[in-house]
Amino acid sequence: MYKTFQPSRRPVLACLSALALAASSVSLPSAAAGSYPDRPITVVNPWTAGGPADTVARPILQKLSELLKQPVVLENKAGANGTIGAAFVARAIPDGYTLLFSHVGPITISPAIQKNIPYDSVKDLAPITQVVSAPTVLVVRPDLPVHSIKELVEYARAHPGELTYGSVGPGSTTHLAGEILANMAGVKLLHVPYKGAAPVVTDLLGKQIDMAFLNIAGVVPYLKSGQMRGIGVSTLKRSALLPDMPAIAETYPGFEVNSWYGLMAPAKTPRAIIDLLQKNVARILRMPDIVKMLESNGLAPEGTTPEQYAAQIDKDLKRWKQVVETAGIERQ
């Protein structure tokens, strides 16, 4: 006589419990996003305190704190060209409470010029929004007999290897901008690296170097006084900050070198949190007092979507890698 099979209830109950636990764990990010933020948020600045990043970030984060009704604290973690701070955020818990005030340097340039960076800009960090862009101006000493990009290139060809340009440091956008121009124009320019913008300005005013790419806000007084001559902006189109200044791209189509600041989170941060932060930062960047502050510092407000910011990062990663390889810059 055959016995009727009676399945044990224990495996079934265990299975149901596991499914319930899995379902609850899947819903956790949504629940967390719904109550976010319920405690202070830390935004890591990968540069030293008191620098340009602080000037930009603090007023914006103060507004963000008011909108989110939670403290938003800027914490400086400087070193290794910004990669220490970026690595710290890349390793953080992806809950929206540790963010990065990102910069073109550690996110897109350092991967091209530094060895063994402890993070992947695309895989380990999630873009929230590009906050601002910072166009530069190519300025020359006033006694240099050039008044346009075309004349500069002609002069460089007539004086091969003699024209010098200063930068705020090796691997900076102001360094690589010169490499791009030299490559596109087919000329030789001598790079003179400095530690920051101040000594570049000093030596340009003292006629120790011939030219430099510098932030718009920093050079306007010298342009007005005639102590420097601007011959082109680094944006694809003319900048609203200097509407009468031609874009270098008008002579060399495709020339574009912009520095930028943005906001990023650790990878796998819930999309609802990413969207909430992007929406509020974009709102802040439309506020008249913030716009005025940014423009007075030569910065253009952006507030892009995460997808737009991701596309900018991808574009810059490819560009700087190509520039470094073409220029023969050795990775450090």
C-alpha cells in the first residue's frame, strides 16, 4: 500500500520567509529615499579650504541646507590632485549622506595622467549635476605683436619653440589647453608650469612669459587696463561674460576647454535621492543672488541632469586621454 506524500511545512515557511526578506530588502532604498534626508549631509571638497571650490560651494550648499531642512556640511579632504577626496566618496556608503563636490581634474584629467588611482570615475561615482562651468581666456602680454588666434599661430610658426605659456600646474586644464591648441595649429609652444594662478599673472604682467589660459573673472581687470590682451575664449561659442571676445573655435572648430565643478555621489546611490538633489541644486542655480555670485567669479551656472553630466564626463575622459597621449605626457 502506497503512502500519500505529505510535504513538510518547514521548508515552505522558510522559503516564504526568505522571499519576504528579499522583498523587504529590495524596497529599502525606496523607503530610504522617501525619508531623505533625515540627518546632516557631508559634501567632500577634494581641495584645500579657502580655495576657489570653497568660494563656489559654500553659498550653494547653504541654500541646499535651507531647501532640504538639514545641515549640509562642506568637508575638505585635499591631496594628490583631488584624488584623495574623490576616493573617500567613492568608498562611502551609497545612502546620499556623503557627496563629492567634483571637479574636472580628479574626475577626468587625473585618470589620464596619474597611475593607480584608487577609483573609477564612471563605475564608482554617480553623477548628480554639473554645477558650473569655468571658461578661460587666452591672454598675451600686450607687447606681443598678435591680436588674434590666427596672428598668434603665424607668429609661433615664424618663431618655432620660442613662445611660452604659463599654467597653474602640470596636468591642469590651463596646461592641456595649450597642448590642444599647439596640436590643432601644428605649432610648438613651451609650457611653463606654476603653482596656482597668482604667479602666472605676476610673470605675465612682468613679461616673463608670453601668454596663458586664465579664468575670465581673474583677467577682466587686466584686459580693461591694457596690461593683458585677450585673443580668444575657450568655449565653443562666445561667452556671455565676454561677448565681444572671439571663441578660439571660430578659428579652430571643435576647440573647447572648460573647467567645471559638479556634484557626485557614491555609485548605487538610489535614483530617487540623485533626482531630489539634482532638482534642488538646479533650482538654486537659478536664484538671482547665486547667479550674480557665480558670474562675478567668471563662472556659468549649469544645473544639468545626471545623464547630461555623465555625457560630459565621458566626453572629457576620452578627450584628456587623447590629449595626454598626443602630447607625450608621461603618466606619473
